[in-house]
Amino acid sequence: MNDTEQRYTGGCLCGALRYEARGEPLFAGHCYCADCRKASGSGFIPFVGFASSAVRFTGPSRQVRSKAAHGGDAVRNFCPTCGGLVHGGVVGLDDSFTIYAGSLDEPALFHPKIAIFTRDRPAWAIIPPGLTLFETMPPK
């Protein structure tokens, strides 16, 4: 990480689990899959992806696992104190992390480009105009 890169900071509701990410996100968007809806308690979850080398986490976290669309496990990390959902992925194992945009200290840094799993979107969950839509997971 260098000092001229864009800096993204955030964390859980109580501040015990924090992160700092630097550089440009790999991707950003909204996921409308059933798992993300259930995990967030909303109609979708806004997310920003970063290479693991660009992110540093501090504080304790707990994980919950569920089956992902690709057949493996989706791992979501939350604060064991306040329950705030913060990021997806396994520290020390995954090559990228998904930061949940609601955990950003500066929400204006979130600029969604895609909407995924739109086939699962409830009719009341609005898709902002201008996003590239994918019925499921986009191709790599």
C-alpha cells in the first residue's frame, strides 16, 4: 500500500472490527441473492471487492458459512460484540475480500457498477439505473 492510493476505511457498529483498504476496488455493486438478503436483512447487499493485499483488518471477528452459488462456501465476517456484518472472505486464505458497503466510514466512496443475482430480486428492491445487470454471478 502506498500513500497516494485511495483509502477506504470502515468497520462494525461498535468499532471493534475495523478495516482499511487502499487502491481501486476490483468490483462494486449490489447482490440480490437470497443469502445476501437474509444476511443483511434487506433486499440486497451493497459490496466492494478488493485484493487481499490491499486490505488490513483489525479486531475480532466471527464467521458464518453458507453454500455459495459456485458450490463452495460463502464466508461472512461479523463483529462478535455488536453483530455488525463487515466483510466476506477468509483472512490468510482468500485472494480477495468483499467489503460490505454499509460498513464504510465514508459512504460516498461507494460507486456500484453491477447488480448480480437479479433473478432473485424481490419486486420491491430497486435496482439503480446505469448498473450492468447479471441474472446470476457474472463471468470471470
